[in-house]
Amino acid sequence: MSLDVSWTESNHPDDETLAILLAEQLETLIRTALLERGKAVLALAGGRTPFPVYRQLAQARLDWTKVYLVATDERWVSSDHPARNSREMRSAFAAAEGIHVLDLVPSTAEQPADAQTAETALAGVSEPFDAVLLGMGGDGHFASLFPGAAALAAGLDPASPHAALQLDPVPLPPEAPYPRISLTLARLMHTRRLFLVATGESKRSVLDRAQAQCDAPDLPVSVLLHRTPVPVEIHWSP
């Protein structure tokens, strides 16, 4: 059943404007969290679209030693692998001296994939996230909640007791043929603010479909838009 929660949309003229304005919003949220709670915890998407936001945000003058980041999903690869989201996140926030990046996957990733490392890491930040920033694929997935994944229903269950699950796209994409660990919708919507970032006309079409379709399991982002109790703040640029 839909909660009929509204979303907001901010349409930007280009990617650079989107990155600057969204980074400013995240900086304000972090400052508020540090003032009110003494630390800030953000869950951030991987992928190409959000990283200009992170590089812009990393320039802010903040006490980064009290800021904790966790990827919304991770590939089951070693910590030095170029496909590792946490590795790319550390690189994007290189200017943010002292920032903490939590790992969802063991550093070697030699054993079979499982969500235990992620569950342990997330247990240490059990309070609501101060912000979640999600990207979206052309198939409507967010985090690693892919259409057709065997554990998709569990991952999209808003009442799930799990903070993270193994959710593998079917088939595994040739450019990144690795098992995935993903935060669940239940954990992602346990947040004070929820952002969804997308660029390009093709993803605009996906967003339009998701807004029109209520809880369509073949379009996971529609479940995000219609089931989360936190209004989704959409940022899009052509």
C-alpha cells in the first residue's frame, strides 16, 4: 500500500550547478548535525553522477573527524580494487582530513559474499542517517536493489529487520561482474533527509514512470518514491 508521501523536485540547468547546490545543502545538514548531535552520518551512493557533489562538499571547512560516511552499496572486491565504492569515496573526500569511511565488505573479500561485515559496521551507526544520497540506474535500481535480483523483495521490504543484504544483479553486468552488498530500503529510509540524484533525459523518463507507477517491483525506484515515510528530494539535470 502506498503511503502517498509527496516528493520534491529541483531541476538544475547542468551537472555543475547540481553539484554545487546539493553540496551546499549537505554542508548545512552536516553543520546542523555536528551542532545538535556531535557527529554526522551520511549514506552515499557510488556511480559517476554523485561524485562531483562529494568533491565539492569535501572543500567545506568542517570538523571532518566527526563525520562518518557509508556507501549505500558495495561490490565484493578487495579494498584496493578500482570497483570498490569505499575506495572511490575516500578519494573524492581526500581534502576532508580525518573523515571516517565505513566498509561494508572485508578488505580482502576472499571468502564467499555475505552481509555480516556490513551489518556489523551499520550496527555502530544505528541512529537515523543525517542524510542519504541515492543515484538511480536506467533500469530503475538504486543502491544495489536491482530488478530481478533474487533478494529484491527482502531488500525492498520497509519492515525488514536487516540493514544490509547480498543482492546481485541478474545477470551480473560485464563492466562490474561482482556480487553486491546493499543497504536495504528499511535502513535507507531510516534517515532525516533523503536525496535522489539523476542526470540525463533517459533517467528523466525513468523518474516519470516511477512517479506514475505505485510500488512497481520491476521498477525499484517507484517503491522508494511511494513507500518511504521520508519525502524524497529529487535533484535532476539534463
